[in-house]
Amino acid sequence: MTSALVEQDGTRPRPSVGGSVAYLLMNLPVGIAGFVTLLTLITAGIGTAIVWVGLPLAALAVLIARGAARVERARVYALLNTYIAIPYRPLPDGGQKARWKARLGDGATWRDIAYFVLLFPLGIIEFVLVVVFWATSLALTALPIYFRFLPEGAYYFPAWDVRWITVDSTVEALPWAALGVLFLALSMALTRALGTTHARFARALLGPAPSVRRLAEAGAPAREPGSMSTVAGW
């Protein structure tokens, strides 16, 4: 991403470590909630569409996806410092039939649904990586402080009843603390890389279509009506 584009859309090139940690940890519960809600409503809607009961359920799924996508864009901006333009086309002034036709014909609607479906497996991977790396880093770094408070005043690796390595003094804990500092630097780099990657993923699915983005980056006016609008209806 060029600096000119960063200034144009308000995005910083790299998210902060703290914001990335908070965002990546939140992705697991958000991904579970989005996946379960949308999958339940869509499958129930399709299964009961023949008796017309499913149509309101499917419509509710569409509205929830578009509304949740707006919240997700705000969350990406707040925690990952990445601005994502609202991609929806303006809804027509006609009746509900025309408005729903516009919603369903808008590719941004289906990209919103795809985002929350994919957020579930991505959230699991990101959550596990962040927790494992940060827990290991902090545990090793703080070992000279807390080992004396463990049972028998010592730390045993890999387990209390399998004592391959014993740490029962500050001198013995210092090399492990040094290793923890290295892991801490690695955890910060990994967290920032995951945050940056997810920000690009979110922009690709929750932002304007690629053709519209290319026109915007080239400085040409977008031909898709309302594709960059911030007031497009749900």
C-alpha cells in the first residue's frame, strides 16, 4: 500500500501490537456468533422456503450480515487502524420489492456473508496462534519471578511429574527469561503480521469491489453508482 493511498483513505500501513492482540482474540467469539447465526438462518430459510416461512428468515440473515459488516468495519478501523469504505449501492426509492432486489443483486451483500463464514475458521487459527505465542513468551520471561511460588519452589519441564529440566534458582531461570524475551519479540512481529493480513482480508471482502478500488487508486471516478457511499441503506 502506498503512502498516498494511506493518506487518501485514512489507513495506517501497519496496525499496533495492542490493537492487533485485542482484535485477533475477539475474532474467535465474533466468528462463532456470526457463523452460527447466519448458517442457522440461511439453512432454515432455504429449508422452509417452500412454505414461505423461510423467506423472512433468509431476509433476516441478509439484514444481519449487512448490519454486522458495518460493525466489523468500525472494529477494523478502531483496532487495526484500517479504513474500509462502505461498498453498498444506494437503495431505490421504490417499494420493498425493488429494495430487496437491489440488496440481493449487490455483490457486497454476498461478500459480507462470505466474510463471517470464513471468520470462524480464521478466528480459531488466529486465536490459537496469539494465545500460544504470548503465553509462552510471558511465561518464560517472568520465570525468574514466579518459579519460587510454584509447588516445591521449582519449575519442572515438561511437567511436574516428568522432570527433564528443573529450574529452582534465579540464575537457572535467567537463560529461560532471555529466551522468553526473544519469543516476546517474535510474538509482537507475528501479531502485527496477523493483524495486517486480516486487515487486508477484511478490506477485500467488506470493502468496494476490486474494479472500484482500482478506479479509486488510479484517481478515476467510480462508475458503479454509490459503491463508495457511506450512507447506503441496509
